[in-house]
Amino acid sequence: MAVKFTFESQTEIYYMLKALNQTQWCVENGLLEMDRKSLKGFQTLRKKFADFALENP
């Protein structure tokens, strides 16, 4: 399943990646809980978005 991201500017990409990374930090530090299925889906989305951000500097 392909994921398609559309953004108006690099600033939007930056803030989206920042939000995903901060959410991951909260999960890792026990401030936010997710069940295994949700966590796996979130981590997959975060990885795909990070790859997208690297491909679109």
C-alpha cells in the first residue's frame, strides 16, 4: 500500500516530522501508551514519512 503525502512547503514537512518524533519520544518514555497494533502502525507511518522527508529536501 503506497502512502501519498502532499504538503504546501518544507516547513509543513518539518513540523509533521517533528510531531511524529515527539510522539515517538512520548511513547518511549511512557508518557503515551499504544496497543501493539497501533504502535506498529504508527512506527511504520513514521518511517515512511521520514523516508519521504529525506527524499524531498
